[in-house]
Amino acid sequence: VALAMKMPTHQHATCTNRAVRRNGARTGDDERGMGTDPTRARSRALLALLVLASALACAGCDGSFLRKDPTTNSGRVLGQRAWVVLTTDGGRRLVTRRSVRIQHGDTALDMLAQVGDVRFAPDGTIAQVNGEGGGALRTFGPEQASWYYRVDGIESLGVKPDRFMVKPGQSIWWDLRRYDTYERLPVAVGLFPEPLWSGWRNARRPVRISYGSGFKKDADYFHDSVFRKLDPDVVSIGGDDGGVGGVGGEAGAGDNEVKTVVAVRPKAANLIIGRWEQLFLDPYLTDINLDSQRYGITTYIAGRTEIVRQDPDMDFPQPLRDAEGLVWAATTDGEPDGTIAFVITGTTDEGVHAAARALRTGQCQFYLACAVDRDGRVIT
């Protein structure tokens, strides 16, 4: 508007002459041609600037024209939006996903209220959203279930949802689950590359990619295509001593360095790729795998050869007979702010490659853990 107000009156006349010309009349000014009149050129330039200013102003519009792709967070484009995701059944069923505008001071609960009708239990937990939730009568009484939220893939049990202030670009993922099987589920794989990218409440840690024999190409792919801006270290878990499974050091280690655990390093965001027989000697990974309920992994490898799943709504583990690849995530102490171990593994080389492919192509989106067959199909 300011540009239009500054436009000289003779430029408005030029616009009138253009309209007259379309009706068949010509003036001496028009006969000079569109590209030779400096006054007309200035008018077109100012008009282009006015259109550009209008387009920039539209950045504050509702953004409904944006592509609704959950893997591309529109909040990073508009600057004032966040994703809200609702799932059940261990992420196997997607209820809804929406890009929601953030107002100053909005909390995780405010975000949830924008996508559904929220009902609370007497103890203050969220019992139902849009009629779905705990409280259903079973043989032995009401179902023990509630809605829990995670931020960028990390569960936030320590902060009530009406106290957590949402920042632009974050993903607030609500999952309906029973709470009698797992006390906590600290990390999920379904928002990859989070939480490796941002970490716990944006406390970013250096990303470190370690790989077993035969998986260097997979490691390099994640470095180049996903984490290139972070430039993570990429190291072999075998190292130059020829060790396996985190025993034997890593390539380039100095003579005075302790060459022991390398698959998981404390105070790092660890992405680990390898067959389970290569990884299980790492003490962190062994502890997590042997006590899956404490560390909150819903799919794991039993006896090194069989992939087993026990989602929060399952009373007993279920063998996944066609599964050869697996992606799971946890923290080394079972707490949300602990060292992250994001593991791509399996019982065969083909399974590990398939799991890596499924993760980077978005097929594991919104799953707590992700098991695949050798062709990369997610087993639901």
C-alpha cells in the first residue's frame, strides 16, 4: 500500500492508457511499445514489489496451502506451528495428525485441545480424547490406560502437559497406552531423525554413527543424507584391532585411549547399525535388551535369533516369525534425558539393510519400535 501511495500520478495514467488500448484506442504513449517506456517499466517494477510484499504478508496466514506431509514440519517454514499426532496400539493405528498454529504460551495440552475433545480422569490424567481412551470395563475391572505425550520422540512423564510450553517446529505425539505393562517408554523411533537431531528439550548432543561389519554404506548414507549438517562421527565397532560388538576399540583411537565400548558412547546421540550378534556384547545394549520393560523397548531380539514384540496393549510377548530387521530406541538409564541408543539391527544382513531402508524412507513413522521382513515391509 505504501508503494502504491508513492506512485506518481502519471503512472496511474499509464494504467488507464493500457485499459483504453485494450478497447481498441491507441495513444502516442502506447505506440512506443511496452518495453521502451521507462515510466511504464517503473510502474511494472513497483507493481511486482507490491505483489511480493503481499506474498510475504501471507506468511502469517493459516498455511492451508502447504503440503500436508508429516515428514516435513511446516512449523519450520511458517515459524509458528507444531505437529500434533495421536496414535493407539503402539503406534500401529494413526488416529490423527495435524499442523496446529501456536499462540504465545500454548502448552502441550492446548495443542491437544485443538484437535479433539479432552476428558480427564479423577486423578488428573487424560482418560479420553474424542471418546477414545481408558475406562472401558473389562473382565477384571476398568482398563488401565491413559494418553501420554512425547516431544520430538521423547516421552515427557516428568512434566505435566499443561506445564510444557510448545515451541515452533516441535512434534507433540500423543499415544494411548496401558500403564500396567510399561511404566515408561522413554524413546520412540516414529519421529526419526528425532530425537537424535534435537535431543531432550532441544539439548542437542553430538550425533555418533557406529556400524558393524558390512554396514558401512548404510552408515555413510545416514551421514550424507540425514545428518550432513551435523557432520557426525562415523566409526566401525570393530575398530582397527578387529574386535566385534563394541569390544576392540575404534579406528583412529590413540595408543593411550581405552579401547572398550564403542557401539554406545555416553553423552552422545548414538545411531548404531549392525546384526545383533555384532552388537549384543556392548554392555549398554545387552542390559537394555535383557530388561525391555524397564527400558521401554516394545520389540526386541530374544536369544539372538527371534524378534519378539510386546506392545503396551499386549499381555504376553508375540514372536514375529517373518521379521528379520528391527529398529528400536532407548536411553542407557531408562530416563528421558539419558544417553540415546537408536539401534538398527536384525538377525540377518538382509534384515538390517531392510530396517535401515524402512527407517530412512519413513515407513517406521509413528511406531514405538519397527520390525520389518527382509523386503522392508513393516510387520504390523
